[in-house]
Amino acid sequence: PPSVARPVHPVLFTLFGHPFYAYGACAAMGFLLAVWLWGRMAARAGLKKEDAGDLGAALLLSGIAGARAAYVVANWSFFAANPAEIVRIDHGGLIFYGGFVFGCLALVVFARLKKWKLLDAADFAIVGLAASHVCGRIGCFTRGCCFGGVAAKPWLGVVYPADCDAIPAALQGGPLYPVQLAEALLLAGVTVVLWRAWHKPHAPGAVFGLYLLVYPPLRFVLEFFRGDERQAFGAIDIAQAVSIALFAVGVVWTFAVKKRAAR
């Protein structure tokens, strides 16, 4: 219906026959935003501005690798039949939690190389990570991946173009919940909360623990509005199971951080 908003077309423009995707542009903006924020935070953290760029590169590469690996595993039947698509991240297909795990591992290595206390590194890195995730979800919206279920009312949903191959044929033309934009908006709020918490006096590790207490519950709820195929884990999907696990880690982490600070 004309009253229903239509998302940005997945292809921003074509140059010499090569399409440039909005998804890739949003991913690049997320990287630049994270590095810019880390650059603003560097002096207060006792770091050089170059360290912000190095951290960004390390987390970007590891995050993309982990997010893509998780997506490939979750959709192995498709990629087994189309192996060339495994590396086509410009077509979309990243699972955030996979990138988060790989990014944490890369952060451990980075902190050791820079002789940086791990808890301080985690607090520092999580602010930029949350900000970059905002842009990533906007990219998902333009691509059509991570789409929502059929909206109860037309004005609550969006209709993707007919040539958006990320949306199954059965759902094309119907208004779908803009889950990606809802998550982007919530993540923007999470980023502000983390930014303010980091700039206030805090125990080492407290800001990272705050993220684990705030984002996983939001993600758990948003999963109920997703319309794409989700890998089930009993009554909940895999992302919800991971959200529960990370929230539990956040509770233990926060308790340990407070106990450590008290000592």
C-alpha cells in the first residue's frame, strides 16, 4: 500500500557495471564510527590514537570472520550447495553473536600484545562495538536480511522491493516488522548508556558487564518479531539461547567485578 514505507534499495549505485551495496556502506560507516569514538576515548584511557585504529582493524577482521562463520554454519545446507557464496559477505549474512565471540578472542590477544589490562580493554572496546552494531543493523534493513515477521497492521511494517532476494517469495509484498531498525534504535540507546558509564568513575570491567546485562535481554525479546528462518533450540531459537547465556555471564561478571573492586 502507498501508506507503507519502503526501505532503501539494496544497491546504492552502479559504477562501470559493478553494484555498490548499501549493506557494505553501512558496515564501513560502523567501522569508522567505532574508530572515531575510540579516538575520542584514547587520551582518557592512556592510549595513542593509532591504537584506536589498530583495535578497530583487529576487531573488524575477527568480527566479520566470526559473524560469517556463524551464518555459514547456521545455513550450511545452502552453502554446501553454493560454496562460492561463503565469501560473498556483500550479499549479506552475518550473525552478530559469532562476531562478538571472535571479537572477544581477538581483544584478548590485542590486549596482551599492547600490555593492556584486559578488563580496561573490554570496557574501552565495548563502547565502539555497540556503536558499530547500530550501523550494521541499518545495513541489514537496506539488504533485507534479518527481516521481521508479518506486521499485525500495515502501518507497523515495511514492504521490500520485489527484486529483494533476501525476502522469501511468500513474504514479498506483505508489510514486515522493521526489526532491524528497532534494534538499531535500541542499540543507539545502549551506546549512549555505555559511553556515559565509561566516562564516569567505574570499576575495571563494569562497563563491559553493563553491556552483557542490557543488550542480551533486548535481543531476546526482538527475536520474537523476526520472520527469517531461525535455528531452534527447544522452545527458543539459538540467538535467544545465547542471549540467556550471555546475560547469565553478565550477572556473574558484574558480581565478580564488584567483589574485586571491594577488595
